[in-house]
Amino acid sequence: MISVESYFTVQDKKEKSWIPCSDLEKLSTHLPLTQPVFPGILVIQGDEYFAFGEKYEDSIDQLWLGLLHSLENLGEEGTSPFVYQPIDFYMKKSEDALVISITHRGTIMDEWTFPFYEAVTAILHGAEDFFTTVKMLNLQLFKDDIHLIQCRIINLKEDYKKSSGSQ
């Protein structure tokens, strides 16, 4: 089974910690809700290993937008950039697998392979959870676009459901 979790980074005077997207109470008390960018991490956990994680902490909101963009354009060549690191991530379908790579100037730094439809389903579920949290917390960064983003997720779910042969 594959799971996808989002964590917001919280920095106090002495240490950095991560609050899971699912902990609305803690997020509402520890996040400055009007800031323009939210650092955080994604963890895509499979049976054998996980993708992203602490090593690839970045703007969590932009990571999610990059994942959605990559899923929308999976048949095309291209990468999605990290905001604060000189690296990109790339997604491709290979047979019945979803391959996610982290690249720097064309060199693969990390690469993970997951069962395709299971990974896409988990990523879309994670996106739905993340953007629902953003909406519930009334974060200013997507205030005008949240409905559009949620529609993109619904459309992607429908497209992948059709392409998998599920009804």
C-alpha cells in the first residue's frame, strides 16, 4: 500500500519540527496563516522505500502544484522545479510503474518506482487532503484559486479512473 503525507515545517528558536497536514489544531496554532510561502515536506511511502522526505524540504504548496502539473502532463517530457533548491523532480509512466526522479542539471540524484495506479491514486488522495487543509485553515496563498485546484484534482481522479479501466 502507498500513502502520501504532507507536513508543514515549523521553526521555533531552537529546533525545526514538522506538523502533519492532518493535525488542524496544531497547524492553526503554530502556522502564521497569512505568510506567502509554507515550507514543508512530502512523504510518498511504499512497501520498500519512500520518496521525497526531509532531504527535499521545500515550499510544500509549490511541491503539490508541481505534482498536479506533472500528473496532468505525464505523457509529455518535462520537470517540475523545487522553489528553494536547484533541483527538479520528474515523473514518468514506465510500463505499469510510476517513476519519480530528482534531478540536478540533468543528472538523476534519486529515483523511486511505484506501482502506477496505486501511486497515482495515493498522490491524488494526498493532494485532496492537503488542499482541503489549506481551505479549512483559510490560508491566504490559494484563497482565490482553491476551487480551481480542487477541480483539477477531481478531473485527474476521473481521468486516471477511466484510463485504469475502473468504473
